[in-house]
Amino acid sequence: MGCLLPAEMWGRGEDYLWYSTGGAACFTDLREGMLGEGTLQARYIRGAFDDKPFTLGKYESTRIRAAIAELAANGGAPMGFYVNFRDPMARVEALRYYGFLRAHDAIYHANRSHAEVLLLFPRRRVHRGDLAALEAFRRLGRQLLDHHILFDIQPDDLAPASRHSAYRRVLDPTAGGPALPEDLGGLSRFEAPPTVRVSASRPERGNELDVHFVNYNRREPAQRRSPGSGVADDRPIPIGGVRAVLVLPEGFRANRVHGLSPEVPTAQELPFETKGGRVHFTLPEFLVYQLARIDLEPLRRD
């Protein structure tokens, strides 16, 4: 119910948030497009809480890899509270994924979101009891996720127009018209199925752009919408051939692109080409979480 608090009270005096998704995000229904994710919630908290630390309580003891990757990709602190450490399979994956984050702490520590679109959360209307506005936000957010748009979320009562210039598009779900604007030219593009979520970040130090890919595709339990009984019921399906055309930050060019994942933690050099201020590359096959690290080099001013 955090969206019902007024702006001056939301997170007041807090330096860390725990947000519960309840039982709505600990299962998948891929036929219905339900990924059992908290991506929109994570981006809302990141934007509303000025990028302070947060976590999501997902009650997830089966898809622990996706739960860890989801928060790592969206500026949160991955939770391990619901991991069954007595299960040897769960212990292996928890150590693998948390070990990966620890080994690459420079990517995650105090990083900032890199986004091209700002999606406004209609908090003013929600406070007036306008549930249609909330549904419009969810629908547009889902479409942006499915189309792999790099976007941030900010409540409309915390998003002054002066900050809009940092984005190529600002979308208000209550403005009417088509749910997803047809003109999304000039944005980065990613060729991936809708079971993949894409985000990007800039590290605290250094010239680098990190692109995060989280794959939710899996072989689901026989019982529909079952949360499963542990990691053995996760069974992610690897994905290959994801292609990226990434708009580079102004004033920089790509000097190197390499991939990392918890399953293949050693950096893999990725072939790439640059054209018109964009870098083109294809990811190697990955299971749940893949990073593409783009080393940036300032353009020479002659």
C-alpha cells in the first residue's frame, strides 16, 4: 500500500526499504505472459526512494536465480531470506549468484540507472482513488518491458519538468491515446523474446555502460501457477542469439564489449561494431542472468 502514502511521508527518514510483493510474484504462467517478477515494483521504488538501498520480499524459494538477478539488474539488494540452505542445489546456486555479485561489486555498488524513457507513476490520481490510472500504468509498464525499452519510473508528484530533459521520451499513462506510442525511434533496440527483461546502469566509477538481461523462461511445474517446492522445480530454459543495438552516451564511443554471467563468470570478448552512435553486438547463450559490459572511451575533439 506504499503508493497510497503522500510524497512527504513516503520513505521519510528511512535509508533502506523492504517491499513485499506478497504471493503474486513467486510463480509463473508463461502462457498468460506472467513472469512472476517484481521489475515494475523495483523501478518504482528506485525512482521514488532516490536510489537508496531496497529489497523485495518475494517469498521465492524456487526461482532463486531469477529473484537475485532481478534485483541486481534494477538497483536493489537481492534477498536470500527464502533460500532453503539445507537443500544442496539451492546452496550451490545461492553461492554461485551471490559470489558473482561479490566478485563484480564495482558494477553494482552505488550504480545509477541508465534509461532513455521516463514512465510517470500517476500517484496524484491514485490518491484520488482513480484505479483506472493505476491499471493504465501497469499496462503501459508491461508493454515497455515486453518491448525491452530502457526506462525509469518516477511518481508524477516527484518528477519536475526540469528532470525530463535527461530522457528521450516521457510517458504519462493517463494522457490517453495508444497505450504504447508508435514513435519510439532513436531508442536502443533489443531482439529478445518477451520472457527476457532488459535494463542498464552506469557504475559509480569509470566510463562503462552495463546492460543487464534476465531470462524468466523455464519449464514450469505440472500444476499451473505452482510456486514449486525448491530449486529442482525451477528448470530455466537457456536463451541464445539476443541481439542489441545500444545507443551510446553522448560524447563516448565503445572501446570493448564483453559478457559475464554467473554460469560463465570469466569475461567473454564479444564482437561488436559501431555505427551512428550505436554499438551492435550479440549475446552468447545464457541461462538466467547475463551482463554486457561496454567500456566507453571519450570521443576525441579535434
